[in-house]
Amino acid sequence: MVEEKVKAGKGLIEGPYFIEDTGLYITSPPMNNFPGALIKFYYEHLGCEGICQKNRGDKAYVETIIGYYDGKKSHYFKGQTHGTIAEKPQGSLGFGWDAIFIPDDENPDRLSFAELSTEVKNRISMRSRASKLFLEKLSCD
């Protein structure tokens, strides 16, 4: 999906630009990485409670891909965080499905993204990992 967004921008925007796309991939069968980038629709249809009912305890990962067009060439930067779908929604921070994703990293208390401090979430989130790679690219150019 991110590749299509980058291509679409080439006709609309002059010069460098970037976009990002984030998804939640439930790896346990029968999900087989669904919904991925379609999480918006899965979430709109089921909500956090419904996703927990259908997928509680399932292994998952969240991924952000930043697509950057430098004016000549496209570049892609991927960040992932692995974890589990919660038994029930936990916490009120963040947005969307943050209350149902429990990251594995730096999380001995098994808190959801919606329960983690901003400092910890920013250190382990898929978006911060992709952003770090993107910023490294920009600093080298």
C-alpha cells in the first residue's frame, strides 16, 4: 500500500515528500497476518472489544513503513514491534487499537500500548523505529 501512495504523490507533489502507513498483523492461524494495513476497517467493524473476543492471546506485530521520495528515487523504512492481542482492552492512552496490543519489548508487566508511558512507547513503537531509520537517511543526504 505504501508504494502506491508514494507513486500517487509523484504526480501531485513537486520535490521530496514522505508518507507512512501502519498496520496490525495477527500472525496466529487462521488470521495469517490479517488485517495488516486494513486494520482501520477491522477496527471500525469490531472495535477493541470485538477484536479481543476474536483474537485474544493471538501473536501479532505492528508495522509502520515510511515511504520517502527524494525527488528522484523512492526509499522505504520499516519498523516493527512484536506482541500479543490482549484478553480485553487495557488503558486509555494513545488512540485506536492501542488498548489491545501488548508489546513484547521492555514490558514485564504486559501493559498495552495504551498503558505504557510515552517515553517507553516512543522507544519501542513501530513508528519510532521506522522514523529513526528515516532520520538516519535524511542526515546522510
